[in-house]
Amino acid sequence: MSAHLSILQLVTAVVFALASAVWALGVIRIRHDRLESAARQHGGTLRSLPAQRRGAPPWESVELTPAERDAFAVLVRRFGETS
């Protein structure tokens, strides 16, 4: 304990620190609860998130030749062996 602080000042600082911690935990819990309730209302997905696509858009996809597919399959097998 610091010699130049009174007991009242120390108690006030501790109470303020505890109140700040309780407030922060309350804010975190409120945000978490709101996200969970929003997800439950919308079937597990949030409306603010875009829908996921099944595949790449046409401008981002490329048809591979049979040789390229074979080379890619070999590469995938090599990576599978190292892990």
C-alpha cells in the first residue's frame, strides 16, 4: 500500500476498477446475446452476411485440361503425404 494515499482513496480506486470490469462484462454479454438472438430469428444466419456461393463466379473459374487436372492431383497427393 502506498503511504501517501488514504484508505478512502484506495477503496474508491478498487470500487471504480470493479465497477468498470462489471460494466465491460455486461456490455460484452449484451452484444453476445443480441447476436445469438438475431441468429436464432434468421435460421442460424445473419442477414448482414452475404449468401455463400456454391462455386466461383464464371469470371473467376477456368476449365483445366486433362494434363493440368492430373498435375494438380499429383500435387494434392504430395501435400497429403507431408502432413
